[in-house]
Amino acid sequence: MCIEGKGADDRVFTSEGGKIIGDFRKTWYRMCCNVGLGRIACRDCDLTVTGEKRECGCSTLHYVGLLIHDLRGTGCRNLRRLGVHEKTIMKIGGWKTRSVFDRYNIVDEKDHAEAAELLDAKAQQARVAAQ
């Protein structure tokens, strides 16, 4: 399956008109900063830098925010919540071993609450069936 309008051998990440994005990380960081999911900050004092202005006088900058790699964990969690079999999720995510998959298979408080609700619902069904 291909991205709409792209062939099997086309690059996935291009700008309008099909221009190749040379440095995907820079483009990703810029996009995240523009929508509020990231920022450029001083490595020493963590002061956010806007434009070319550096109020702290430090020279080393780095990106702080959403990483493209974070999307793998999100995708894994969302597929699991939809009920997709874990072997299928492993194949989609490219994880060959269970131990690596488990690093991405994030379980949070929402998952715990949903599990408790399912358990309560099943117990209620069993009580009704027993009457």
C-alpha cells in the first residue's frame, strides 16, 4: 500500500511539488516547533530560543520535543487498544523479538482503568447469567 499519489519507489517525505527533503530531522523539528510540540533551547541553561535571538549568550542549541521515533510507541499502543493481535503489531512495527516489542508496548493508567471496567462488566454479566 502506498501513500496517496506516490508510487512504490517514491520517497514518502517530500515537500509540495515532490521536492526531496534533504534533512528530515530539521524539517521535523521545524514542524513540531511551529505547532507547539517542540522548541529549540540552549543546551546549558534550557532557555527557549526564538529566531536568531539568543538572550542567554550560550552557543549550543538543541531540540526539545516530540521525536519521530515517539510515533512508533504511540502506534503500537493505539493498535493494541483497537484489539489488533500483538504478532500483527510486531510485524507492522518491525519488531522481531518480544523483548523489543515490550519496550514500545506502553501500558498507562488509561489501560489499567479500561481493564478494570472490562473485568467489572464481565463479572456483572456472570451474575446476571447465574440468576
